[in-house]
Amino acid sequence: MTIFEEAMMAKSLHKAEILSRPNVVGLGVGYKVSGRRETDELSVMVMVRQKLPPISLLAEDAIPLEVGGIRTD
């Protein structure tokens, strides 16, 4: 299985869980962005209405750092 297929599978398996969180509006697979620069690492991309600082979120509302072994962005 390719890394793209793994990322798609991780997105699919965790879709309902992530979409149920407040502020989340969509999911995709793409290259992780770090410091406003696109990296070469595929990730499960989580789209939100508004990016909020982690301290303002309840633990259960925060986006996990990875799902299915694939990092999130």
C-alpha cells in the first residue's frame, strides 16, 4: 500500500470521529504545511471554520496529532 493509500484509509476510518468535533468543516489528504511552507509529508488535512489556539479548546475537541499512523494538519 502506498503512503497516499494509507492516508486515504486513515481519513476514511477516522472521518466520523473528526467531523463530529466542533469547528471542523471538512477533511482531505494533502501535504502538511509547517511554518507556512508545504512539506513533502502527506497528512490528513482537517479544515476548520477558524483556527484556534490549543489552550482555548477542551481536550476532547482538539484535533489529534495523528490518526491511523498518519499525521494531521
